[in-house]
Amino acid sequence: MSNESPTSLKGEEPAGWVRCWSKRENRPYYFNRFTNQSLWEMPVLGQHDVISDPLGLNAAPVEGVEANLGNGQRKRRVSEEQGGGANSVKRTKIEPTTPISPSTPGVKPWSSAPDDKQSQSTAPITPSTPGGKPWSSAPDDKQSQSTPTAAPGPSPAPYRPAVVYWDLEIPTNAVIRERPPDPQLPPHPEVELQRAQLVTKLRQHYLELCHQREGIDPPRESFNRWLLERKVIDKGQDPLLPSDCDPIISPSMFREVMNDIPIRLSRIKYKEEARKQLFKYAEAAKKMIDSRNASPDSRKVVKWNAEDTMSWLRRDHSASKEDYMDRLDHLRQQCGPHVTAVAKDSVEGICSKIYHISAEYSRRLRQAHTTLMEGNRSEVCEPPEAVQDRLVYCYPTRLAQSSPAQPRVELHFENEVACLRFKGEMVKINRGHFNKLELLYRYSCIDDARFEKFLSRVWCLIKRYQVLFGGGVNEGTGLQGALPVSVFQVLHKQFGVSFECFASPLNCYFKQFCSAFPDTDGFFGSRGPFLSFRPASGSFEANPPFCEEFMDAMVTHFEDLLDSSTEPLSFIIFVPEWRDPVTPALTRMESSRFLRHQLSISAYEHEYRSGSQHICKREEMYYKAVHGTAVFFLQNTAGFAKWEPSTERLAEVQSAYKNSFSRPGPALVTPGDKDKEKDKDKDPASKTTERTTTVESPGPHDNNNNSSSVEKTCSA
């Protein structure tokens, strides 16, 4: 259609329509000055008025109209018109068989025939693309070649983030045995909102108990680590709240609360800080032993040491920082066991109380979720197909029960932030990561081709991790930190890594990963919790949450997998190098018979990506590690033969860390680093001693791989 002003032609057209001549196409067309619509064919009598009846509810159907349109043309739908002003731009035709996201601005959903062939092969349009075409539009689209344009100006292109922190095109090499669907109930915003409220109440209970019983604030992120540590042994049905654990007293919570009694010891930089902290500890220990039912011997030892310390502080004003620190260490050694003895019952009471409240909340949530599922069941749930005993490429977690109808979730954008609102509760995610979730959903989800449940599932996903992180400033970011992009690139290139053992849809680099919540994350590519994931072969990266009990369970799982598989299996593990005291996981990996090599990256000389990367500012994306990082290469014999950590490959890994460390960033204190930074410059001796089937495609389970089989590999 001509870009010039329309040239009117005489004719008998319906009211409001003018017949014009296109100089570019050299043919007539019809233009409506009131609605700015343009049609190649004469408007049909009875066509509805888009102003008084925009949805066409009162329009009479006209038979045989579209059949008479020539050259593959069809009457344009009102839903395809995006603008109403004089400067509006005509949008490219969207076929009615193309799945549309409910958040696509200006596009109205439709009901397509179930046997429509094109709907099976056309990719869904992205919700962040206003009026745009699907990702894989056909290049021979006739309508796009011949549809006239009404006004100058390009159509808006799909959103492209300025910086990308992932590579979702890498296929997996992880092979597993086919597994049954997960029995967890599908997520629903109503239940997720109630879960968020109950977890917030549980955090408040924990705060009040610490204040009332011990007079201290809860240790930073101890509640988050309690959730992680409990899920290692929890057999309950709630995905977040523990409800069936043995023992009920959490070693993690008990240890962290006890470490802050009688006062929390902070990092000391200056002499005056050391003097003040020594005085506070002596005063708090004496006060605590006087107010508790302590034995006479304990009372005598603590009071004598506390009074002796205060007397020394009054006498000696010329002591150095090191003198104060030595005196504090001596006081803790003398008073610590007696303080622990009198506080033990109280701290165990805190742990027990929190666990029992959590179990009650879990029961409430299960009951509410079951009731909601029964009331909103939209279709009869077919029994799952029988699981075959065969090896397949790993595929996203599938739920045994079908999802019920989802409520409306509103979406709007504020600059570069996507805001999703449900019942007044808003969650936010930057636009780049929102686009990433769309891609992951497209790759992994098999029950929502039309993106009708996409927004509600994104809301549930973000809300779940928001609840897990907590509401404090930078809280939870250390537990969800990720490696720099340059390190992931080298791991894939040099060691064939294509899978993350501990990630989430928000911070993953590959599209195949394990995460904590299969119910919310499975739609976005998660293979479920790693401790229940049993690969037969593949190359994996593991950067676990920094929780001691969780890391210890991880090592047990690694050794079990390596011992039971003869196929190539490799794990590259990144853990904090805590040496004072040394963690059990560090000790076990250093003495493992599967250890092929060990690297040590010094503190403040490398960095991590923030766990809140999906919402933080770009300049806050990376933070410097305040602790050393130990890198372990655990491999079986076949894995060592295929992905040997040679000198050249190890040099590439170290170079990748140096290349990523190219910008200034904040040094985020990772929780649990207190008293664990000593010996951070020590470089453990590297150990390089060698220790020395047919696989089917998963078929309908997975669309991540194009190959139909994996070559047979021979065990060394």
C-alpha cells in the first residue's frame, strides 16, 4: 500500500469506507477513516462495528466470504489491529493456529481446532513482544509479503536483553533411567500466597523466640539454611516447609543460635572494636550465668573469668588489637562450655518449637491445596503411562496430576522491570530474565502450548524463591550465587559440562539443571532436586548452597553415583574453602578415591553472580568472594578418560576466573564465613593420581536433543 495520502476512487462502498488506489501495489484497496482499517477486498455488509462492538458479539456471520478471497488473502481480524490513531502501524498477520501468550498486548486468544497441524509446529509468541510475530515464523508467509502498510514506521522487534547470562542452546549429555512423574501437587497462586503468609509468620515466631529466650537477634540467614538442611531428610509433602524429619532438632539451627550466645561476635577491624567486644562478651556471660540454673562450679568459673577480664580492661589501656583478640579467645575457651550447658535446653526448645509450627502449617497447606484441586478440576486425570526401564536423555520433571484452571495474573512493565500482580501481591523480575523464563517455558512445558498458564506459573515461581530468600537486604543472595559466565563457557568447552546440579530457573546458565522445587520449576526445565536425581553418565557442574549439612549430603550422593556407574561420569564441584574449622564435605572430598584434581581460588580474587540477579541492578550483578573457593574434580574411570583435568584445561579454568574479574564490585559477606577465613591463601597439594549400552531417546519426554540415540561407550 502506498505510503502517500490515499487517493479516493468513486464506488459503492459501505458507510465509513473509501475505495483508494495503492501506487506501490498498483491495485485498489479500502480504507476506513474512523477505525484506520485497510482491506484489499470490499468490506462485507453485516461486518460488525469495531467502535460500538469491538469483540464482534453482535455481528452476523457471513458464509463463504473467506473462501472467495483470492491470492491466499483473508479478511483481517479486529484482534490483529494494534493501533487506533492516525499514526498507527499495521501489524504482521498472526495465524489463528499460533499459540499466543495471555500477556501479549493487543492480541486476543482464540480457540483453535485440536487437529490443526500448524499449531503443532509453530512456536509461541513471547509475552514481552507487543504485537510481534512468533519466534519461528515461516519465511514464506504470504500475508506478510502482500499485506499493505498504512503508515511509515517499523514493527516493534522482540525484546533482546543487552547482556545475556545464559546459553539455552546447549543440549544435554546427561543420561538417566526413565522415571515416573513427581507426585507433588501442581502450583496454584492461591496456595502459594497462603504459603508465603505462613512462612512469614514462622520467621516472626523464630525472631520472637530468639528475643524472648536468649535476648539475641536470629543469626543472619539461619532460617534459610534451616529450610535447606531440613529438606535433606524431610519426608513431608510440602515443597518448602519441613514436616517429617528425624531428628526434629536441627543441627544447623542449634549450632548457629548457640554461636551467637551470649553475644554475636562480629568481624573486628580496629583496636577499639576489639576492646568493646571483649567487654560485652564478659558482661553478657556473667549476666547469663547469674540468671540461669547453672551448677556452682560453672557459676564460679564464669564469674571469676569475667571479673578478671573487666579488671584487666580497667588497668591496661595500652593493649593492642591482638592483645584484645587473644584475651577474647581465652575467655571464650574458659566460659564457652559452661554457657553452652546452661543454654542448651532453651536453644533446643527454639528448634523444636519452630519445627512443630512448620509441621502444622504444612498440614494446613496440604489440606487447602487438596480442596482447591478437587474444586477446580477441569478435566479427568488420565493415569500416567508405564515407565520403561531404559536409558534416556534427562528431561524436565513432570507432575503426576494435571494443573487446574489458573486465576488471572496481571502483567505490566515499568521500564526494564516486569511486574506481575495477583490479589494485590506483586512480584518483580527484570525484563531480560522474564524473556529467559519464556524461552525455558517454551523448551520445557508440554501442557500449555497457548501460554494460558504462563503468567500464573511465573508468579508462583518468583514468589516461592522470594519466600525462600527472606525479606532482608541482600538476604538469600549468597545461597543462590552462581559462577561467572566465562567460567561456565570454559567448563562446557573443556570438560563437556552441560548440566548444573544446583540452580533455579532464575540463575541457571544451561537449560538443564536441578533445583529445589520440582512443582514450580519443572515447567521451566528443572530436573528436580539433585539428591533424588540419579544420572548414569554426563558431565556436571555443582555449586551447592553453602550449608554444611547440605554439602555433606551432596558428597555422599556424588560418591554413590560414581561408584554405581561404569559410563563416563564427571562432577566439578565449587565449595567455600572453610578451614577454621574445616567442614566435613571439604575433608571427605579431599580424601575421596574419585578425586582427580583440586584447585584453590584465593579470596577476593574471584567473584560470583548474585543470587538476586533476576531483579538487581546491572552494576550489582557480581560480588567478590570474601572466602577462598575449592574446586574438586570427582570422576569415575570412564569420566577421567573422557574429561581428564589436564594442565591445559585447568589453566583455562583459572584464566576464566581472571577474565571475569574485570570490574569493581561489592564484596558480599557470604553467610557462614565468620571464623572461616583463616588459611585462605593456602594452596592444597593437587592430587592427580588416576583411578583408573545403548541409550534411547526419551521421545515425548524431551525436546532438548535432536539426536535419536547416544553412541555406545566402553568402560575403561
